[in-house]
Amino acid sequence: MKNYEPLGKHIKLVDIRNTESVTDNVLGINIDKYFMPSVANVIGTDLSKYKLLHKGLFACNPMHVGRDKRLPVALYEDDSPAIVSPAYFMFDNIDPDVLNAEYLMMWFRRPEFDRLCWLKTDGSVRGGITWDDLCRLEVPVIPYEEQLHIVKNYRVITDRIDLKRRINDNLLSQAQTYFSLFFSDKGIGKPLPKGWKVAKVGDYCVENVANLSKADTFDTILYLDTGSIKSNYIVELQELNLLTDEIPSRAKRKVAHGDIIYSTVRPNLRHYGLLHNPPENFIVSTGFAVLHNKGLEVTNEFLFMWLTTESIIEYLQAVAENSVSTYPSLNISDLMNVRIIVPDTEVLERITHFLTSIFTAISENNRQIQMLTRSLDTLLPRLLSSY
């Protein structure tokens, strides 16, 4: 038997500040309700005013609910503390023996919860939600043992997702290690083996400037912004209806299989990725430089490995910091002019074969992660319907 009770009966605001500079690890929350490294510029910011997160606390961004039609809220589960914006609500579960924190977080991820939050938004431009309105929302409180049963079933899927992500991290590490073996003792300006040469990224790429247009027949887009991908891992992907949703002005750039997307702001944040068979309606922000392979002797994977090596990232960050933009920024020519070493045909084929197999495996794991994530949206309603 489900007993719906006001959320405010079970949570309380917590306001602990980073006054002793415990950490400088600033986090944000994506619309999929997970913590992620903040994309805000905090250089020169007084981090002692930020709220200090400890394991077991919740945080949410109440400011953009009307715009995004979701409340970004997450349960902090790491042992090491972190900080969030002073504008966030940070709250705790009053009685963990009555309402399980993981069960509550599952409820926060339900589309029904986001719909109710959206209906409570105020009249500001982006539509925020107040603490009082959040507390008035109701949550189903079922017997505690049943909550644990639901959480256990939920964890089966989330543990599988975490495993796939760890496998992908390991695969990418293998690719980086293997790639570096061939170039660790080589350098621009040093003598190279016979058949090896120095080239530029632009020798093998053009910029993909295809934009979303009225000629496109799909009604929805999958939109990826620059802060929503980290080291080839997508942490947030918005599905937007072109007929009813507010479409960000930067949501314009169409992409193709094998395109390399590279944020032009602060290269050291590693907002880049290699796209594998993106759907037709996959749109990325114009804040990305989109590099499309000309189909010559080197593969997309080979170019991606060069552009994401530590030395190249450091070089691009230095270039960006010398720009006249508000933020350290690149332009497409900066990426095209990056010099790389291309080995002879035999070595290049060995590297290509290895990298192709690695990135094919990463792509398959990402596909399974997406399927598992979608299944979570239907799991909680099915489990709750039995009580």
C-alpha cells in the first residue's frame, strides 16, 4: 500500500560552507541527475562561500527547471568532499530508517517528479522552483523492507552501467599506452625513421559545418553541449522536440560518423569525443570544432589519439590562453595546424588495427549503457505498481 507524504516531512536544508578550504573540487549536476565537474569559470572566485558536500547529502539546482523541464538533483555518494554553487539547495534525509536515500533518489529520477517540479516553477525567465514548493511535492512512502527490495533491483542495472564505464576507461587507457609506445622517443624536429613524416591535422581533416535546417524531417533532436562530454564520455544528452521545446541557439551543428568534436574553450577541460554512428538527429553545439576526415591514409581514431595526448592538450591550452577572447579559446585553424607524426605504412596499419578494435568495443559498450539507462526509466513504475 503506497502512502504519499510531503517531501518536506522527510528532508531538511543543510548549509555547510567551505570556509576552511577543505576542497576545490567544484561540481555541477546534469539533467540526468548525476554530479559532474562544473563547467563554470571559477578562476578568482571565493570558493569559501561554496556549499560543502559530504557523502549522503543531496544537492539540486533550482534555477533552470522551467527551461529544462527537469530538476537537476543528485545524491552525493563519494567519500571525498566536494563543493557546489551557493545557489544550490543542499539537503539531508531526516530519518533514513523511514525513507531510504537511494530509494528517494530513484523517485527524483522519475519523469513524473520532473513534471510536478515544472508545474511549480515561478515566473522568472528560466523558471526556478522554491524550497517551499519542493517540500510540498509528495513521495510514496512504502514499508522500508520493500524500499530496499526496489533499490536492490535498481542496483543490478546501475552496477552493470558502472562496470561498462570502467571497462571503457580501461580500454581508453590501453589505447593511450599502446599509442605512446610508438612515439615516446620521437619528436617534431628530431630525426625520424625512414618512411615516417611530420604532418598537420589539417592535412587529413576538413571542418564539418553542416547545420540543422528546415529541410531536416525529424521532429526531435539529441543535443550535446560542450560541457556535457568529458574525455570521450557523454555525461548529458538532451532530447528536444523541435516543435514544442525551446531550442538553444547553439544547437545547430550536424555531425557524421567518425567526426571528432573538440570544444574550443579551455582544452585542458577535455570536452572532446569521437563519434561512432551518431543518429541522424544528433546535433552538437557550435561551441565544438567538428573535424571530418578526408578519407586519406590515417583514420579518425589515429587523429583523435594525437589531439588528446597530454602534450598536445598542454600546447592547445597555451594557445587558448594567448587568445583575446573572454575565456581561453581556440579557433579551427589552431586545431588544423597541430603537427603530428605519421609513421610508415606498416606501423600505421598496426596502430590502426589496434585502435579500431578498441574504439569499436568502446562504442558497443556505450550502446549498451544507453539501453540500460533507458530501462531505468521504466523500472521504478513497474516495481511500485506491485505495492
